[in-house]
Amino acid sequence: MTMHSKMVISGGALLVAVAAGMVVTPSAEETNATFQGVWQTLEVVVPAVPGRTFRPDATLAIFHGRHYSRVEVHADQPRPLLANPAAASADQLRAAWGPFVAEAGTFDVNGRDLITMRATVAKNPAAMRDGASSIYRYRREGDRLTLTEISTPAGPSAQPIVVTLRHIE
């Protein structure tokens, strides 16, 4: 066998091995591709008593690489404006800021249907504790992504929240 033939066979074998490895073991980037882009929250279902379903207008979630950022308003109507936040009552502050959700951090896709999110910065300080994470079961169908809460930084979710998003970019 000539040296050229050996190189062609070796090169071909290497290409087959690389291609097989890509099919059998997707990289983290390929797995994370399910989430890449900009998403709008269509619906948030909170089953706790009293159960609520929000269809917020003001939402945005961005996934890029291993990082995410999300902001949402969980309210049926616009939040009240505060004339003077420094003089606002506790009830006024809760009405304006309570429905607002914001966090950003890193995420990992685990297995075929789990995503673990670790907040670096969040409105809720408990989400930023060392070792804190939120875990969701996910399902992607076309431009829709459904996240079902499994656990939060507070522990397992007895009544999981379900979030449905639409890919917008």
C-alpha cells in the first residue's frame, strides 16, 4: 500500500470517527442551541392557591452561549406608577415592584429535557446564593418553548409553575 493510500484511508477513517462522535455525543453548544435567541413569554401558569395565569405583555428572555437574561412582569394590568418612590408606602412599593421578575446568569442543559439556571444577579437575593439554582423540564416545539419548574433555590416545587415562551429572534 502506498503512503498516499494510507493517508487517504486514515483521513477517511478520521472523518468517519469525528462524524460519528458528533452524532452520538452532541456538544454543550449543540444542546444549548435549543434555547439560543430572544424569547417572549406568552403565558405563566401559577397553580398555587389561588391559581393564576398571566399573559404578560412586558417580557424578554435572551439565551446566548451559556448565559441567559430574563425580565418579566407577572400582572394582568399595568403596574402603578410611583409619583415619589422615596415616600411610597409598603403596599405601593409591592404593587409596583412585586410583579417584576428579573435575573441573569448561566445555564446548562442536562440530559434531554432539563435546564439548570444559576443566577449571577437577580431581583430575588435568594437566587444568587452560592449553590442556588432553578431547574426546569423543557419541551421545544417549533418556535414554542415550555418550561415546567422542578425546583427553585428554595427547594423542590410542589406546585410547579409552567412558562410558555415564543422564539422571536
